[in-house]
Amino acid sequence: MAIKYELIKTCKQSGARLGRLHTPHGVIETPIFMPVGTQATVKSMTPEELKDINSQIILSNTYHLYLRPGHKLIEKAGGLHKFMNWDKPILTDSGGFQVFSLGPLRKISEEGVEFRSHLDGSKHFISPEKAVEIQNSLGSDIMMAFDECAPYPADHDYVKKSLERTTRWAKRCKDAHENTDKQALFGIIQGGMYKDLREQSAKEIIDLDFPGYSVGGLSVGEPKDLMYEVLEYTTPLMPKDKPRYLMGVGSPDDLIEGVIRGIDMFDCVLPSRIGRNGTAMTSQGKVVIKNAKHKESFEPLDPECDCYTCKNYSRSYLRHLFKANEILGLRLLTNHNLYFLLNLMKEVRQAIMDDRLLDYRKEFFLKYGYEL
Amino acid sequence: MAIKYELIKTCKQSGARLGRLHTPHGVIETPIFMPVGTQATVKSMTPEELKDINSQIILSNTYHLYLRPGHKLIEKAGGLHKFMNWDKPILTDSGGFQVFSLGPLRKISEEGVEFRSHLDGSKHFISPEKAVEIQNSLGSDIMMAFDECAPYPADHDYVKKSLERTTRWAKRCKDAHENTDKQALFGIIQGGMYKDLREQSAKEIIDLDFPGYSVGGLSVGEPKDLMYEVLEYTTPLMPKDKPRYLMGVGSPDDLIEGVIRGIDMFDCVLPSRIGRNGTAMTSQGKVVIKNAKHKESFEPLDPECDCYTCKNYSRSYLRHLFKANEILGLRLLTNHNLYFLLNLMKEVRQAIMDDRLLDYRKEFFLKYGYEL
């Protein structure tokens, strides 16, 4: 087995789990947020900077790396860890979400998905077997099965057919996986916003016995309450001795609500993307750094934050960097936002340890400005 | 006196000088190359990274900072050092070169230069007094006099009138300077490519007794041989006990040839600009990282280089980052190029110490591919 999940304790105030995930590239304390390095780099950051803010694992992208620079090139380079100079764990998604997002550029069949590259229009085909082959070449610690992610909204019949195909594809992924001792393949539970379909998908996927499971098909445009509701009836169906990963979630409220409902792992481009666009997450809520009110503010972004950006730079300087289109500006806000979420998860872990996660949520959102 | 130049020795093979420049923010070993931080940031780099590659002093820009964010704002922030989190020496240029480069957007009179902002078209006026006031607000260790930089080619009569105005403006700058104990104001010698005019300008400017002198009006489009010739007859006119600064020069050949002709300080956007565009300076000459031949090269940019980029990343990965328009790519090449030039200057200082700079030049260019 490539990985092993160790459940340390469950919070007495909620379903939140404190755990450790042992991987070939080190141990991850969960619950954890995973910064996203789509193209074999977390945008604007070095690996050392990611470690300085206590990133324990990063995510990279099968679809993007397959197209550029190509998984065979990365295999020749010695794998993705060596290629990008990152020696801690890596999770790769399957590319499923990306190819389905191509819309008219893709055609789905039972065999797989035919699509045209968003880079040059060239024609490609990714099957469950191909997605696994690519991830075997990349050498990620955690691989994701190639699934079909139903859109929102979608009717019951569509979602049922889609989840059943996802089960057949999950089986094919498992059969194709060549490196089970060094790479763990996670199954993905689909079923949209339908309780009976989540139950069906959970049963079928868990019957295939994967070392970890993801809840897919959420954070696709549905209201937040609906996402929380789906999590509430889905996570209890999942094994207690395996890690649980909620894909594509990364706002502070969703992270905390997800943990409360028993999720261990999250990823999202949100913190880095809004950081590059000049929006910071702070303990007092969002700060849009280009706003005129920050022009002569010589205070840090977040007075409660100990990150490199907040310890060394004023809002005034950060605003200047963004107004002048200087790269250092987006570096500093990316760094801060990722630190903010990783530190939030550290506090969440402590709150679980102390059996007070619901109290922590209340304290956090009183400052952050979230309505409970 | 804000600064003091200490001449350690002169190379027995050339006119090259080894020295130390004492400033309010520390001692600079000369000859030195100064990375350029036009808008209060050396593009893509943090101050810590600049220190890691042994940057001893950086340059920033009066014209750009006056327009954005404004020198009064920077004064309120506690000066440029504090604003940008850089505690080592800073040199600011006067803005003269930038406003003259505006072409039809500017109008020169004896009083100063009226111009329209390249940012929003707003009208502004910079006089010698204003250029000094701005630099006093910025608090740079070394300020430059507001001069008129003649274009190349320009006729004798034009250049003579221009250098004489530069002398009158230099006097006005000196009279306006309010902070002589903490900021050193350098005079600029003009005179184009005419020996008699360089002699006239050198005499007039040196008679005003500045703590340091710059050779201006070179690297403006003239052939390299002509620049070297002007330096050959200009530097012997300059005092031995004051630092000598050649503005706007930063290719490896020009740095070495400048040092041989007695120059102590250089600045140029070249290494960082070509780095951001994917060209690296290496001990074997230039490397254009996007070239297809680097696709499967798992070697470093420069096998002889000890910089962060060369110790940790392959050409193949760097090429991928540039092909994918990833910010980390231009960060890594900027870092490498600045390290390369700063390390070149360190080797040049050692060669002066060892009285073998001409031998060093020969060895360097045999590898670099420069015709002697």
C-alpha cells in the first residue's frame, strides 16, 4: 500500500477528524488544504516558499501536463517531483474535470473522451487507462480515477447514468494502475445533488476498495447550503479508515464547513487566483488592495498574520505594486493567501484536538464577517 | 559627507580600480553592478533574494516614482528604503534620461523640462530643483544631478550647448540639495563623442566639487568601440578619490571594458529584461531557453554557475515554464542573470586584486564567445 491513513481523533463538537496521512514522500497532517500547481508550478511560488508557509502536499494537473510538456518528458526527467524540484507529496487529478469543461471541444463515449487541446486545437483521447498511464508516468503520490463530473443542475436520469459510467471507469482505472506500492489511486463518489444517487455511487465505488475516496461533483455552481447538505449525507457513507477529499473547495467558510462534515483534504485555485488579482483573505475579511483607501495605509494586510508579506510590507506598498503591474505584488499576495488558508487549517486541527471546532468557527466568522 | 570612496588598489595590467564606497546604508565593494528597481522593486525579486545573490546596492527611478506612487507618499512611508523593505544602499537617477526619452511628449527650456506622463497624459514640470526635491524625499544614498543627455548622433554645436546647460543645472541641483550629510549628489559629465567637449564638461562639473561623478551620454546607440574610446579619454580627467559611475551599461563585455578603463559603478536593465524574456547569460554565452534543443536537456542553464536556479532546475523545466507563461520561469532567469553579472564583478574584483584583469578578460571571452 502506497499510503496509510491514521485517524487520531474525532472532534466532540462535530464530525471533524484529526489524522495523519502517510505517503511515500512524507506524512501529511489532516485536515489539510493543498495549494494547486496546475502546470508543475504553484503560480509565482518556489518550492522553498511553499515549504516556508508549511505546504504539506500540492496538487498538479494530468490534463495540462499531458498536453505540455508531456508526461513522457516528465517521466524521462525522473518524475514530477524531480522535474519541479518538490520532494513532498503530490496529488494529481485525473484530467476528467478539465476535459469535461472543454464543452464543445470534447466528445464523451463509453471508451473515454475525445477532445481538442485548448493550446493548439490538436485532437486527443483520454480514457480511464490513459489517465492512469499519464499519472503513473508523473509519479504522484496520490492519483485520481478518471470520472465523469455531472454539471449543476442535471436531472436524476442523467446523473444516474453518469455515476454508473464513473463506476465502470473507476474499475478500469484500478485494473490499469501499474504502481500500487508507490502511488495510491483514489476513487471518486459522484451522484450530483441526489441522496439516493450519492448512496448508490458511494456503495459502488467503495466496493472497489480504493485507499482513499473523493467527493466529486460539488462546488460546481450549486448553492453552498446544498453542498453542505450533500456532504452531510455522503461522508457518513465513507470508510473511517481512509482519507476523504473534497475536490475544488478553498474558501475559508467551505473549508471549515467541510471539515465539520468529516472531510480531510481540500484543493482550490481560489486563494492563488484572487491573490494574483489583488484580493487578500485576512482575519477581518477580504481586502481589495487596489482600493484608494489603502493608498496611504502603512499597516500590514492583516495585523494578525505572521506571513512574510504581512511582516515586511505595507498595504500602501502592495497597492503601489499592483497599480504598477509589478510581479512582486502578485507574489506577495499569493504567498499571503496560501499562508492564510494553511494557517487556518492548522488552527482547525488544533480546534479539533481541543474538541472546540464549532466554537472556533464562531470566533473565526465573527471577525471574518460570515453570517452563521 | 554622506559617502566616502576608498581606493584600495589599481590593477597593474590596466586602469581598473579596486575600492570601497562607504554609504549611510553600508559599504559597497567596487567595481560593482547595480540591479535596477525602476518602480521601487527589482522586477520579480524580493529584497532577500537580492541579498542572497550579493546585491550590494540597487538603483531606482526618480521619474517613475514621482509619477507613481508619488515621492511625497514615499516620504510619508519613511523613505524609499522602508517603503520597499531594502536596507542596503540605493542610488536614484534624476529622471533626466526618462523625460528626454519621452520625445514629442516633452519640451525643454532653461528652467527645466515640461512633459506629459506616459501613464495618463497629465502635464508635469521637472526642474533641477524639483529633481533634487524628489530625491530628497526618496532618501536615496546617492542622488544624480538633473542633466541633459544628448542623443547619438548629435553635432558639435548641439552637444556643446547641451553640456553647458547640464553644468548650469548641476550648479542649481547642488544649491537645492538639502540633505548633504545623508545623501550624496553625483555630477554627470556629458560631451557626447567629442573629446574637447568631454574635457570641457569634466572641468566644469568637477570644478563644482561633487562627492562622485558619472559619465553620462554613453550607451545611447553609438558603436561599442566609440564608447570605449570616450571612456579612455574621459576617466583620466576624473578625480582618483571619488567614485566613477557609467550609466546604463550592463552587458558582460561592456562591464569588463568599462572597469579596465577605470569605472567603478554600473547599472542596466539588460540582465533582468532579457531574463524575463527567456534569455540567460551563461559562462558559455547566451542561452535562449525556449529553443527546441533544450526540450529534453536535463542539465542546468550554466554548469559552472552556483546560483539557486542552476543548482535546482533543468533547462527542460525552465523551458516548460516559459512555454507555459509561468511566472516562476522569469523569476528564475532574472535571478540567474543578476547572479551571473554580480558574480562576474566579484571575479573582476579578484582579478584586479591579483593584477591580472586583462588575462581574466581573455579567459572569460574565450568561453563566452566574444571576439577580442
